[in-house]
Amino acid sequence: MEGNVFAAALEKMEHVKSPEGEILTRPFLDLCKTVLPVLDNFGPAMGPVKSDIGGNISRLETRYLSSQSEFNYLYRIVRSEIESKKARSSSSCANALLWLTRAMDFLSELFGNLMVHPDWSMSQVCADSYGKSLKKWHGWLASSSFSVALKLAPDRKKFMSIVGVKGDDVSDMENFCGRFLTFIGRES
């Protein structure tokens, strides 16, 4: 499990849930940070996307750090905003968590497509993943921009090499996808 982005993420997953099954804020954000560098492999076109995801992580982290004991569980951040009627604000942590999980859903779809469709080009993998995850939430401009950015992705073999997956050994990636989808409320 050593040497790829998924091995590090799988290690972090061990600490994301409390014994009661609640998602712990700090470990969840650390897990998301571990996967974030994957976007660097798409080149500068994904810079704004990475920045947006990083901003969502940062917003949640700032709120967590404001009262670590109160916001130890991720749901408490959202619950506090619902109670204070701030959850619907575009600058809320609830909104940040929503978009963070949507972005992570896209990455999970992308990794899943890489495993299930070894004959697809990276462009096909990206387009299908985007269509199944983020597209329905994006307006025309964001959708067009994202589509252009995804066309600039490296070829499949190079991408797999960059994320540390060698040959046909996709076991860490497969394990990551299945386990991460349960964290964001979807079953694999």
C-alpha cells in the first residue's frame, strides 16, 4: 500500500469515524487534504478547482479551530449553522461541506472509471465522471470551463503513474473509492 496517494488516504480513513460512527472533523479534513494534490496532476487548468476545494477545506477548518471541542464532529458545524439560520449562506460551512463532498464525489467517480473502464481515454474518464457528479450542479459557464479544463488532463498512463498506481494494481484505488463513498453518504 506504500507509494501512492491512495495508500496515504486509506491510512487517514482509519481515523475519520468515532467509535460511534460519527465523522470527526479534523481527520475528515486531513483525509480531503491528502487527496487534493491529485488535482495538480491535471495541470494549471485545474488550479481554480483546487483553490475552490482548498478554500472549502479551509473554511471548515477555521470553524473547527474556533472551538475544537464543540466542533469535533462534522455534523455539529452544520447543525450550529442551521440553528443560527446561516446554513443557506454561500459563505457558510454547510455550503463548503456540500461543495467539498461534491468535489470528492467527482474524484471518486474518476478513480472508479479508471478501474472499471481500462480501455477509456483519460478524456472519456473525466467527461463521464463529471457528468455523473458535478455537472448537474454547475451552470453553463462553470460547466464549459470545467469541460475545457478536463480536456487538458494528462494521458491515462501518465496520470496513473503520477498518482502511484503501477500496472494493473488498482487495489488501493478501489479500496479508497469504496470506503470514501460511504463517508459522503453513498454506497459503492
